Amino acid sequence: MIDVNNIFSVGPQNLEEIALTTFQFQYENNGLYRIWCDRLGRTPASVRYVEDIPALPVSFYKSDRVVTTEFESEVIFRSSGTTGTTGSFHHVKDVGMYRESYSRGFRRMYGEPADWCILGLLPSYLERGDSSLVNMVQGLLQQSGHVLGGFFLQDWEELAGRLDKLEAEGQKTLLIGVTYALLDFAERHPMELRHTVVMETGGMKGRREELTRSEVHDRLKLAFGLGEVHSEYGMTELLSQAYSKGGGRFVCPPWMRVLVRDERDPLAVMKEGEGVLQVVDLANCYSCSFIATEDVGCVYGDGSFEVWGRQDDADLRGCSLLAV
């Protein structure tokens, strides 16, 4: 069994060791993943380094129940999908593990949620009710406890009013939203935000013209008088998130790492360089911790990474990040 207490105490000196232990645990207890590893000729007996661990294509979450050990799911997170595409579903054994992951990850980047007022602008996700993003923001809202915090659908006037009051009070505020909704709000209610962090989670969902991330950020910075726009990198299939405080570079928590593989060779994986991104998410220990995404980007020597877009043959994903 995996000692889940070790996952959140991982550091650069022992990530590889815990990743290899997690790989063996999942190889032995996840039949789908074991078949995939065997077909690639990679087993715990032959793998020595984290970049040699086989990554399961994220598309398996659209067709299979990806679980390590057998359990009754406490929650099933589903991706939004778009017209003509199949959404993913993620069976979660213990939602408390997810709560621990996003709480620790947020505190590492932004401090205690109780110091913030959090406003969630996630209309399409709220309408579904099975979104991991909504679950995360709801949990952070509870930890914040600020009386003016909450979710918004398309009640722009109420949101603008709350922001005005919070700005007047000098309250540190996080406005986290899906990209198209943030742009809609910015067009209707431009305002000077001096105490508010605006964070986009990606996703145009065919609701607006496609824009690069830099174009989106430029529009939001102009509308709100901001120096930077922050971003969140998360996926339905994962239990951890990376954050960017501006400039497009994401930073992972210690129990998460992004690798990069050659587009032409799925076994040619590197710790840095350009190509298709692979995610190591040790918190995802009862599903699969090694995911081959459909996102293209660059990983730098310090472990930070950029997302440039998606592979040409990849399905559009509602939570996917915009191209740069």
C-alpha cells in the first residue's frame, strides 16, 4: 500500500523514489495501467528513473474506469466536453485527498485562504454539478469564510458591486473564472482592481472567438488595470494543480511534476525541453499518477512549464488551456 502521508512531504530529494514506489503500486493494482505498461515493455523491474515510467494516455478516462485497487467511488468528476466530443470521468476514492492537495497547493502559492475573499465566475461548470474545478473553488470558499465570497453565473451587476466594495475595503480578493466568462464580465464592467487577483482557468468552449493566452491576458489587464493575470492548470483526470502568477509559466507543488515527450516517440521522455506534456501527480495514487496529456508546451530546467496549445488531433477540452 501507498503511505499517503509521504505524498505531501515529498521534496526534490525523494520525489523520484516515491514516484517509483507509486508506479509499482499502480502497476500491481491497476489492471488497465498494467496492460498498457506491459505493451510498452516497461515494468517495475525495468524502470529506474521517473522519466521512464509509462504515462497512460488521458483519453483512457473517456472510455474506462481508471482505478488503482477496487473501491466505491466517493465522487466522480466529469469533464465538460464540447459538442461532438466525449467527456472524461475520474473515479475518486477519497475526496479528502483532493481537498488536501488543492488546499496545500493554494497555500504554497497564495497563503491562507482565510486571508482572501474568493469569487468564482464558473457558470458552465456550476450548471453541471460534477466539476472538480467547482469542487476545489467551493472548498477554498469554505476555508476563506468571507461573507462576500461566492459563485456567480451571469449576475454581472452583483459581481461588480461586490468587487467595488472589496476594493474600497482594501480586501485581498481572488476572482477565479473560466476564460470566456471573465472576458464577458470585463467588457460589461471594466474597473480598476488594485487589491484583486484575476485568475483564468482556460476554456472558451466555443462561446467566443479563439484567442491566444497573451491576447486574453492583454484584454483582461486593460479592462481591470492589472499588471499580470494569473492562470490555473488543472485537469479532470488529476488531483493537483499548477499555477502561473503571470507570464505564462506554471509552477507545480512538490508532489506534482511535468515532463515532456517527443511528439513522434511516446517513449522519448525528458525532464526539460519542448514537446507533448506528461504529468506526474502523486496525489492521484488511487487512479493513475502518470498521465500523458494532449497539451503541447515547454518544460524548463527549474521544473516550471508553459502550455502552448493542443496536439492537432486532440479533442477540444472544456478545461484545456488556451494556446499561447
